[in-house]
Amino acid sequence: MPGPVTEIKNPAGVLTAQLCRTLVHLYRLQGCRKIRVIGEEDLAGLASIAYLEGGAVVYGIPGKGMSCIISDRTNSSMAKSIISRIETCTVRHYSTAIIRSI
């Protein structure tokens, strides 16, 4: 997929405010977007499914291949439900946040 790549740092076990703001910003732009998460990307995929409704989230599964999740209303709702149960905390100098609070 051609085009620029947005790189963002995200430590293990959290969704940083920076990651959440970046996802919201990219959602508002037209066309396909690529994000390269430096650090922990598992929760970034979940947040993408939750808040990029109407899009497709494609990510690699080590040793297996690729996965594509369509962020429809049902998948978005399930992902938001999971995120709402994540405890907000601070890890190092990263302040964690849930996108709905932005």
C-alpha cells in the first residue's frame, strides 16, 4: 500500500493518549492510512477496530500470516466494550487514556 507511514510509540499493556489521538486524527483523513507502532501494537489493533468504524484493520500475526478485521458496528461495539474495561493508569511518562475521553 503506497503512501506515508505514521510511526507512534506505545509501551506494552497500555493505550497511550498519543496513540489514541493519532488514530482519531487518521480516521478523519481521506483514504488509506498506515500506522507503524513501535513497542506494543496489540492494543492499537483493538483501538483501531473500535474507533475506525467503516474501515478495515489489517495486521500481521507472527508465524501465521495476516488478519483483516472489518470495523463494522458489531465489531466496533465489541472492541469499545473491551476498551471500557481497561483500567486507566500511568506507565513511566506515558499517560494512558481511552479514546472516548479525548
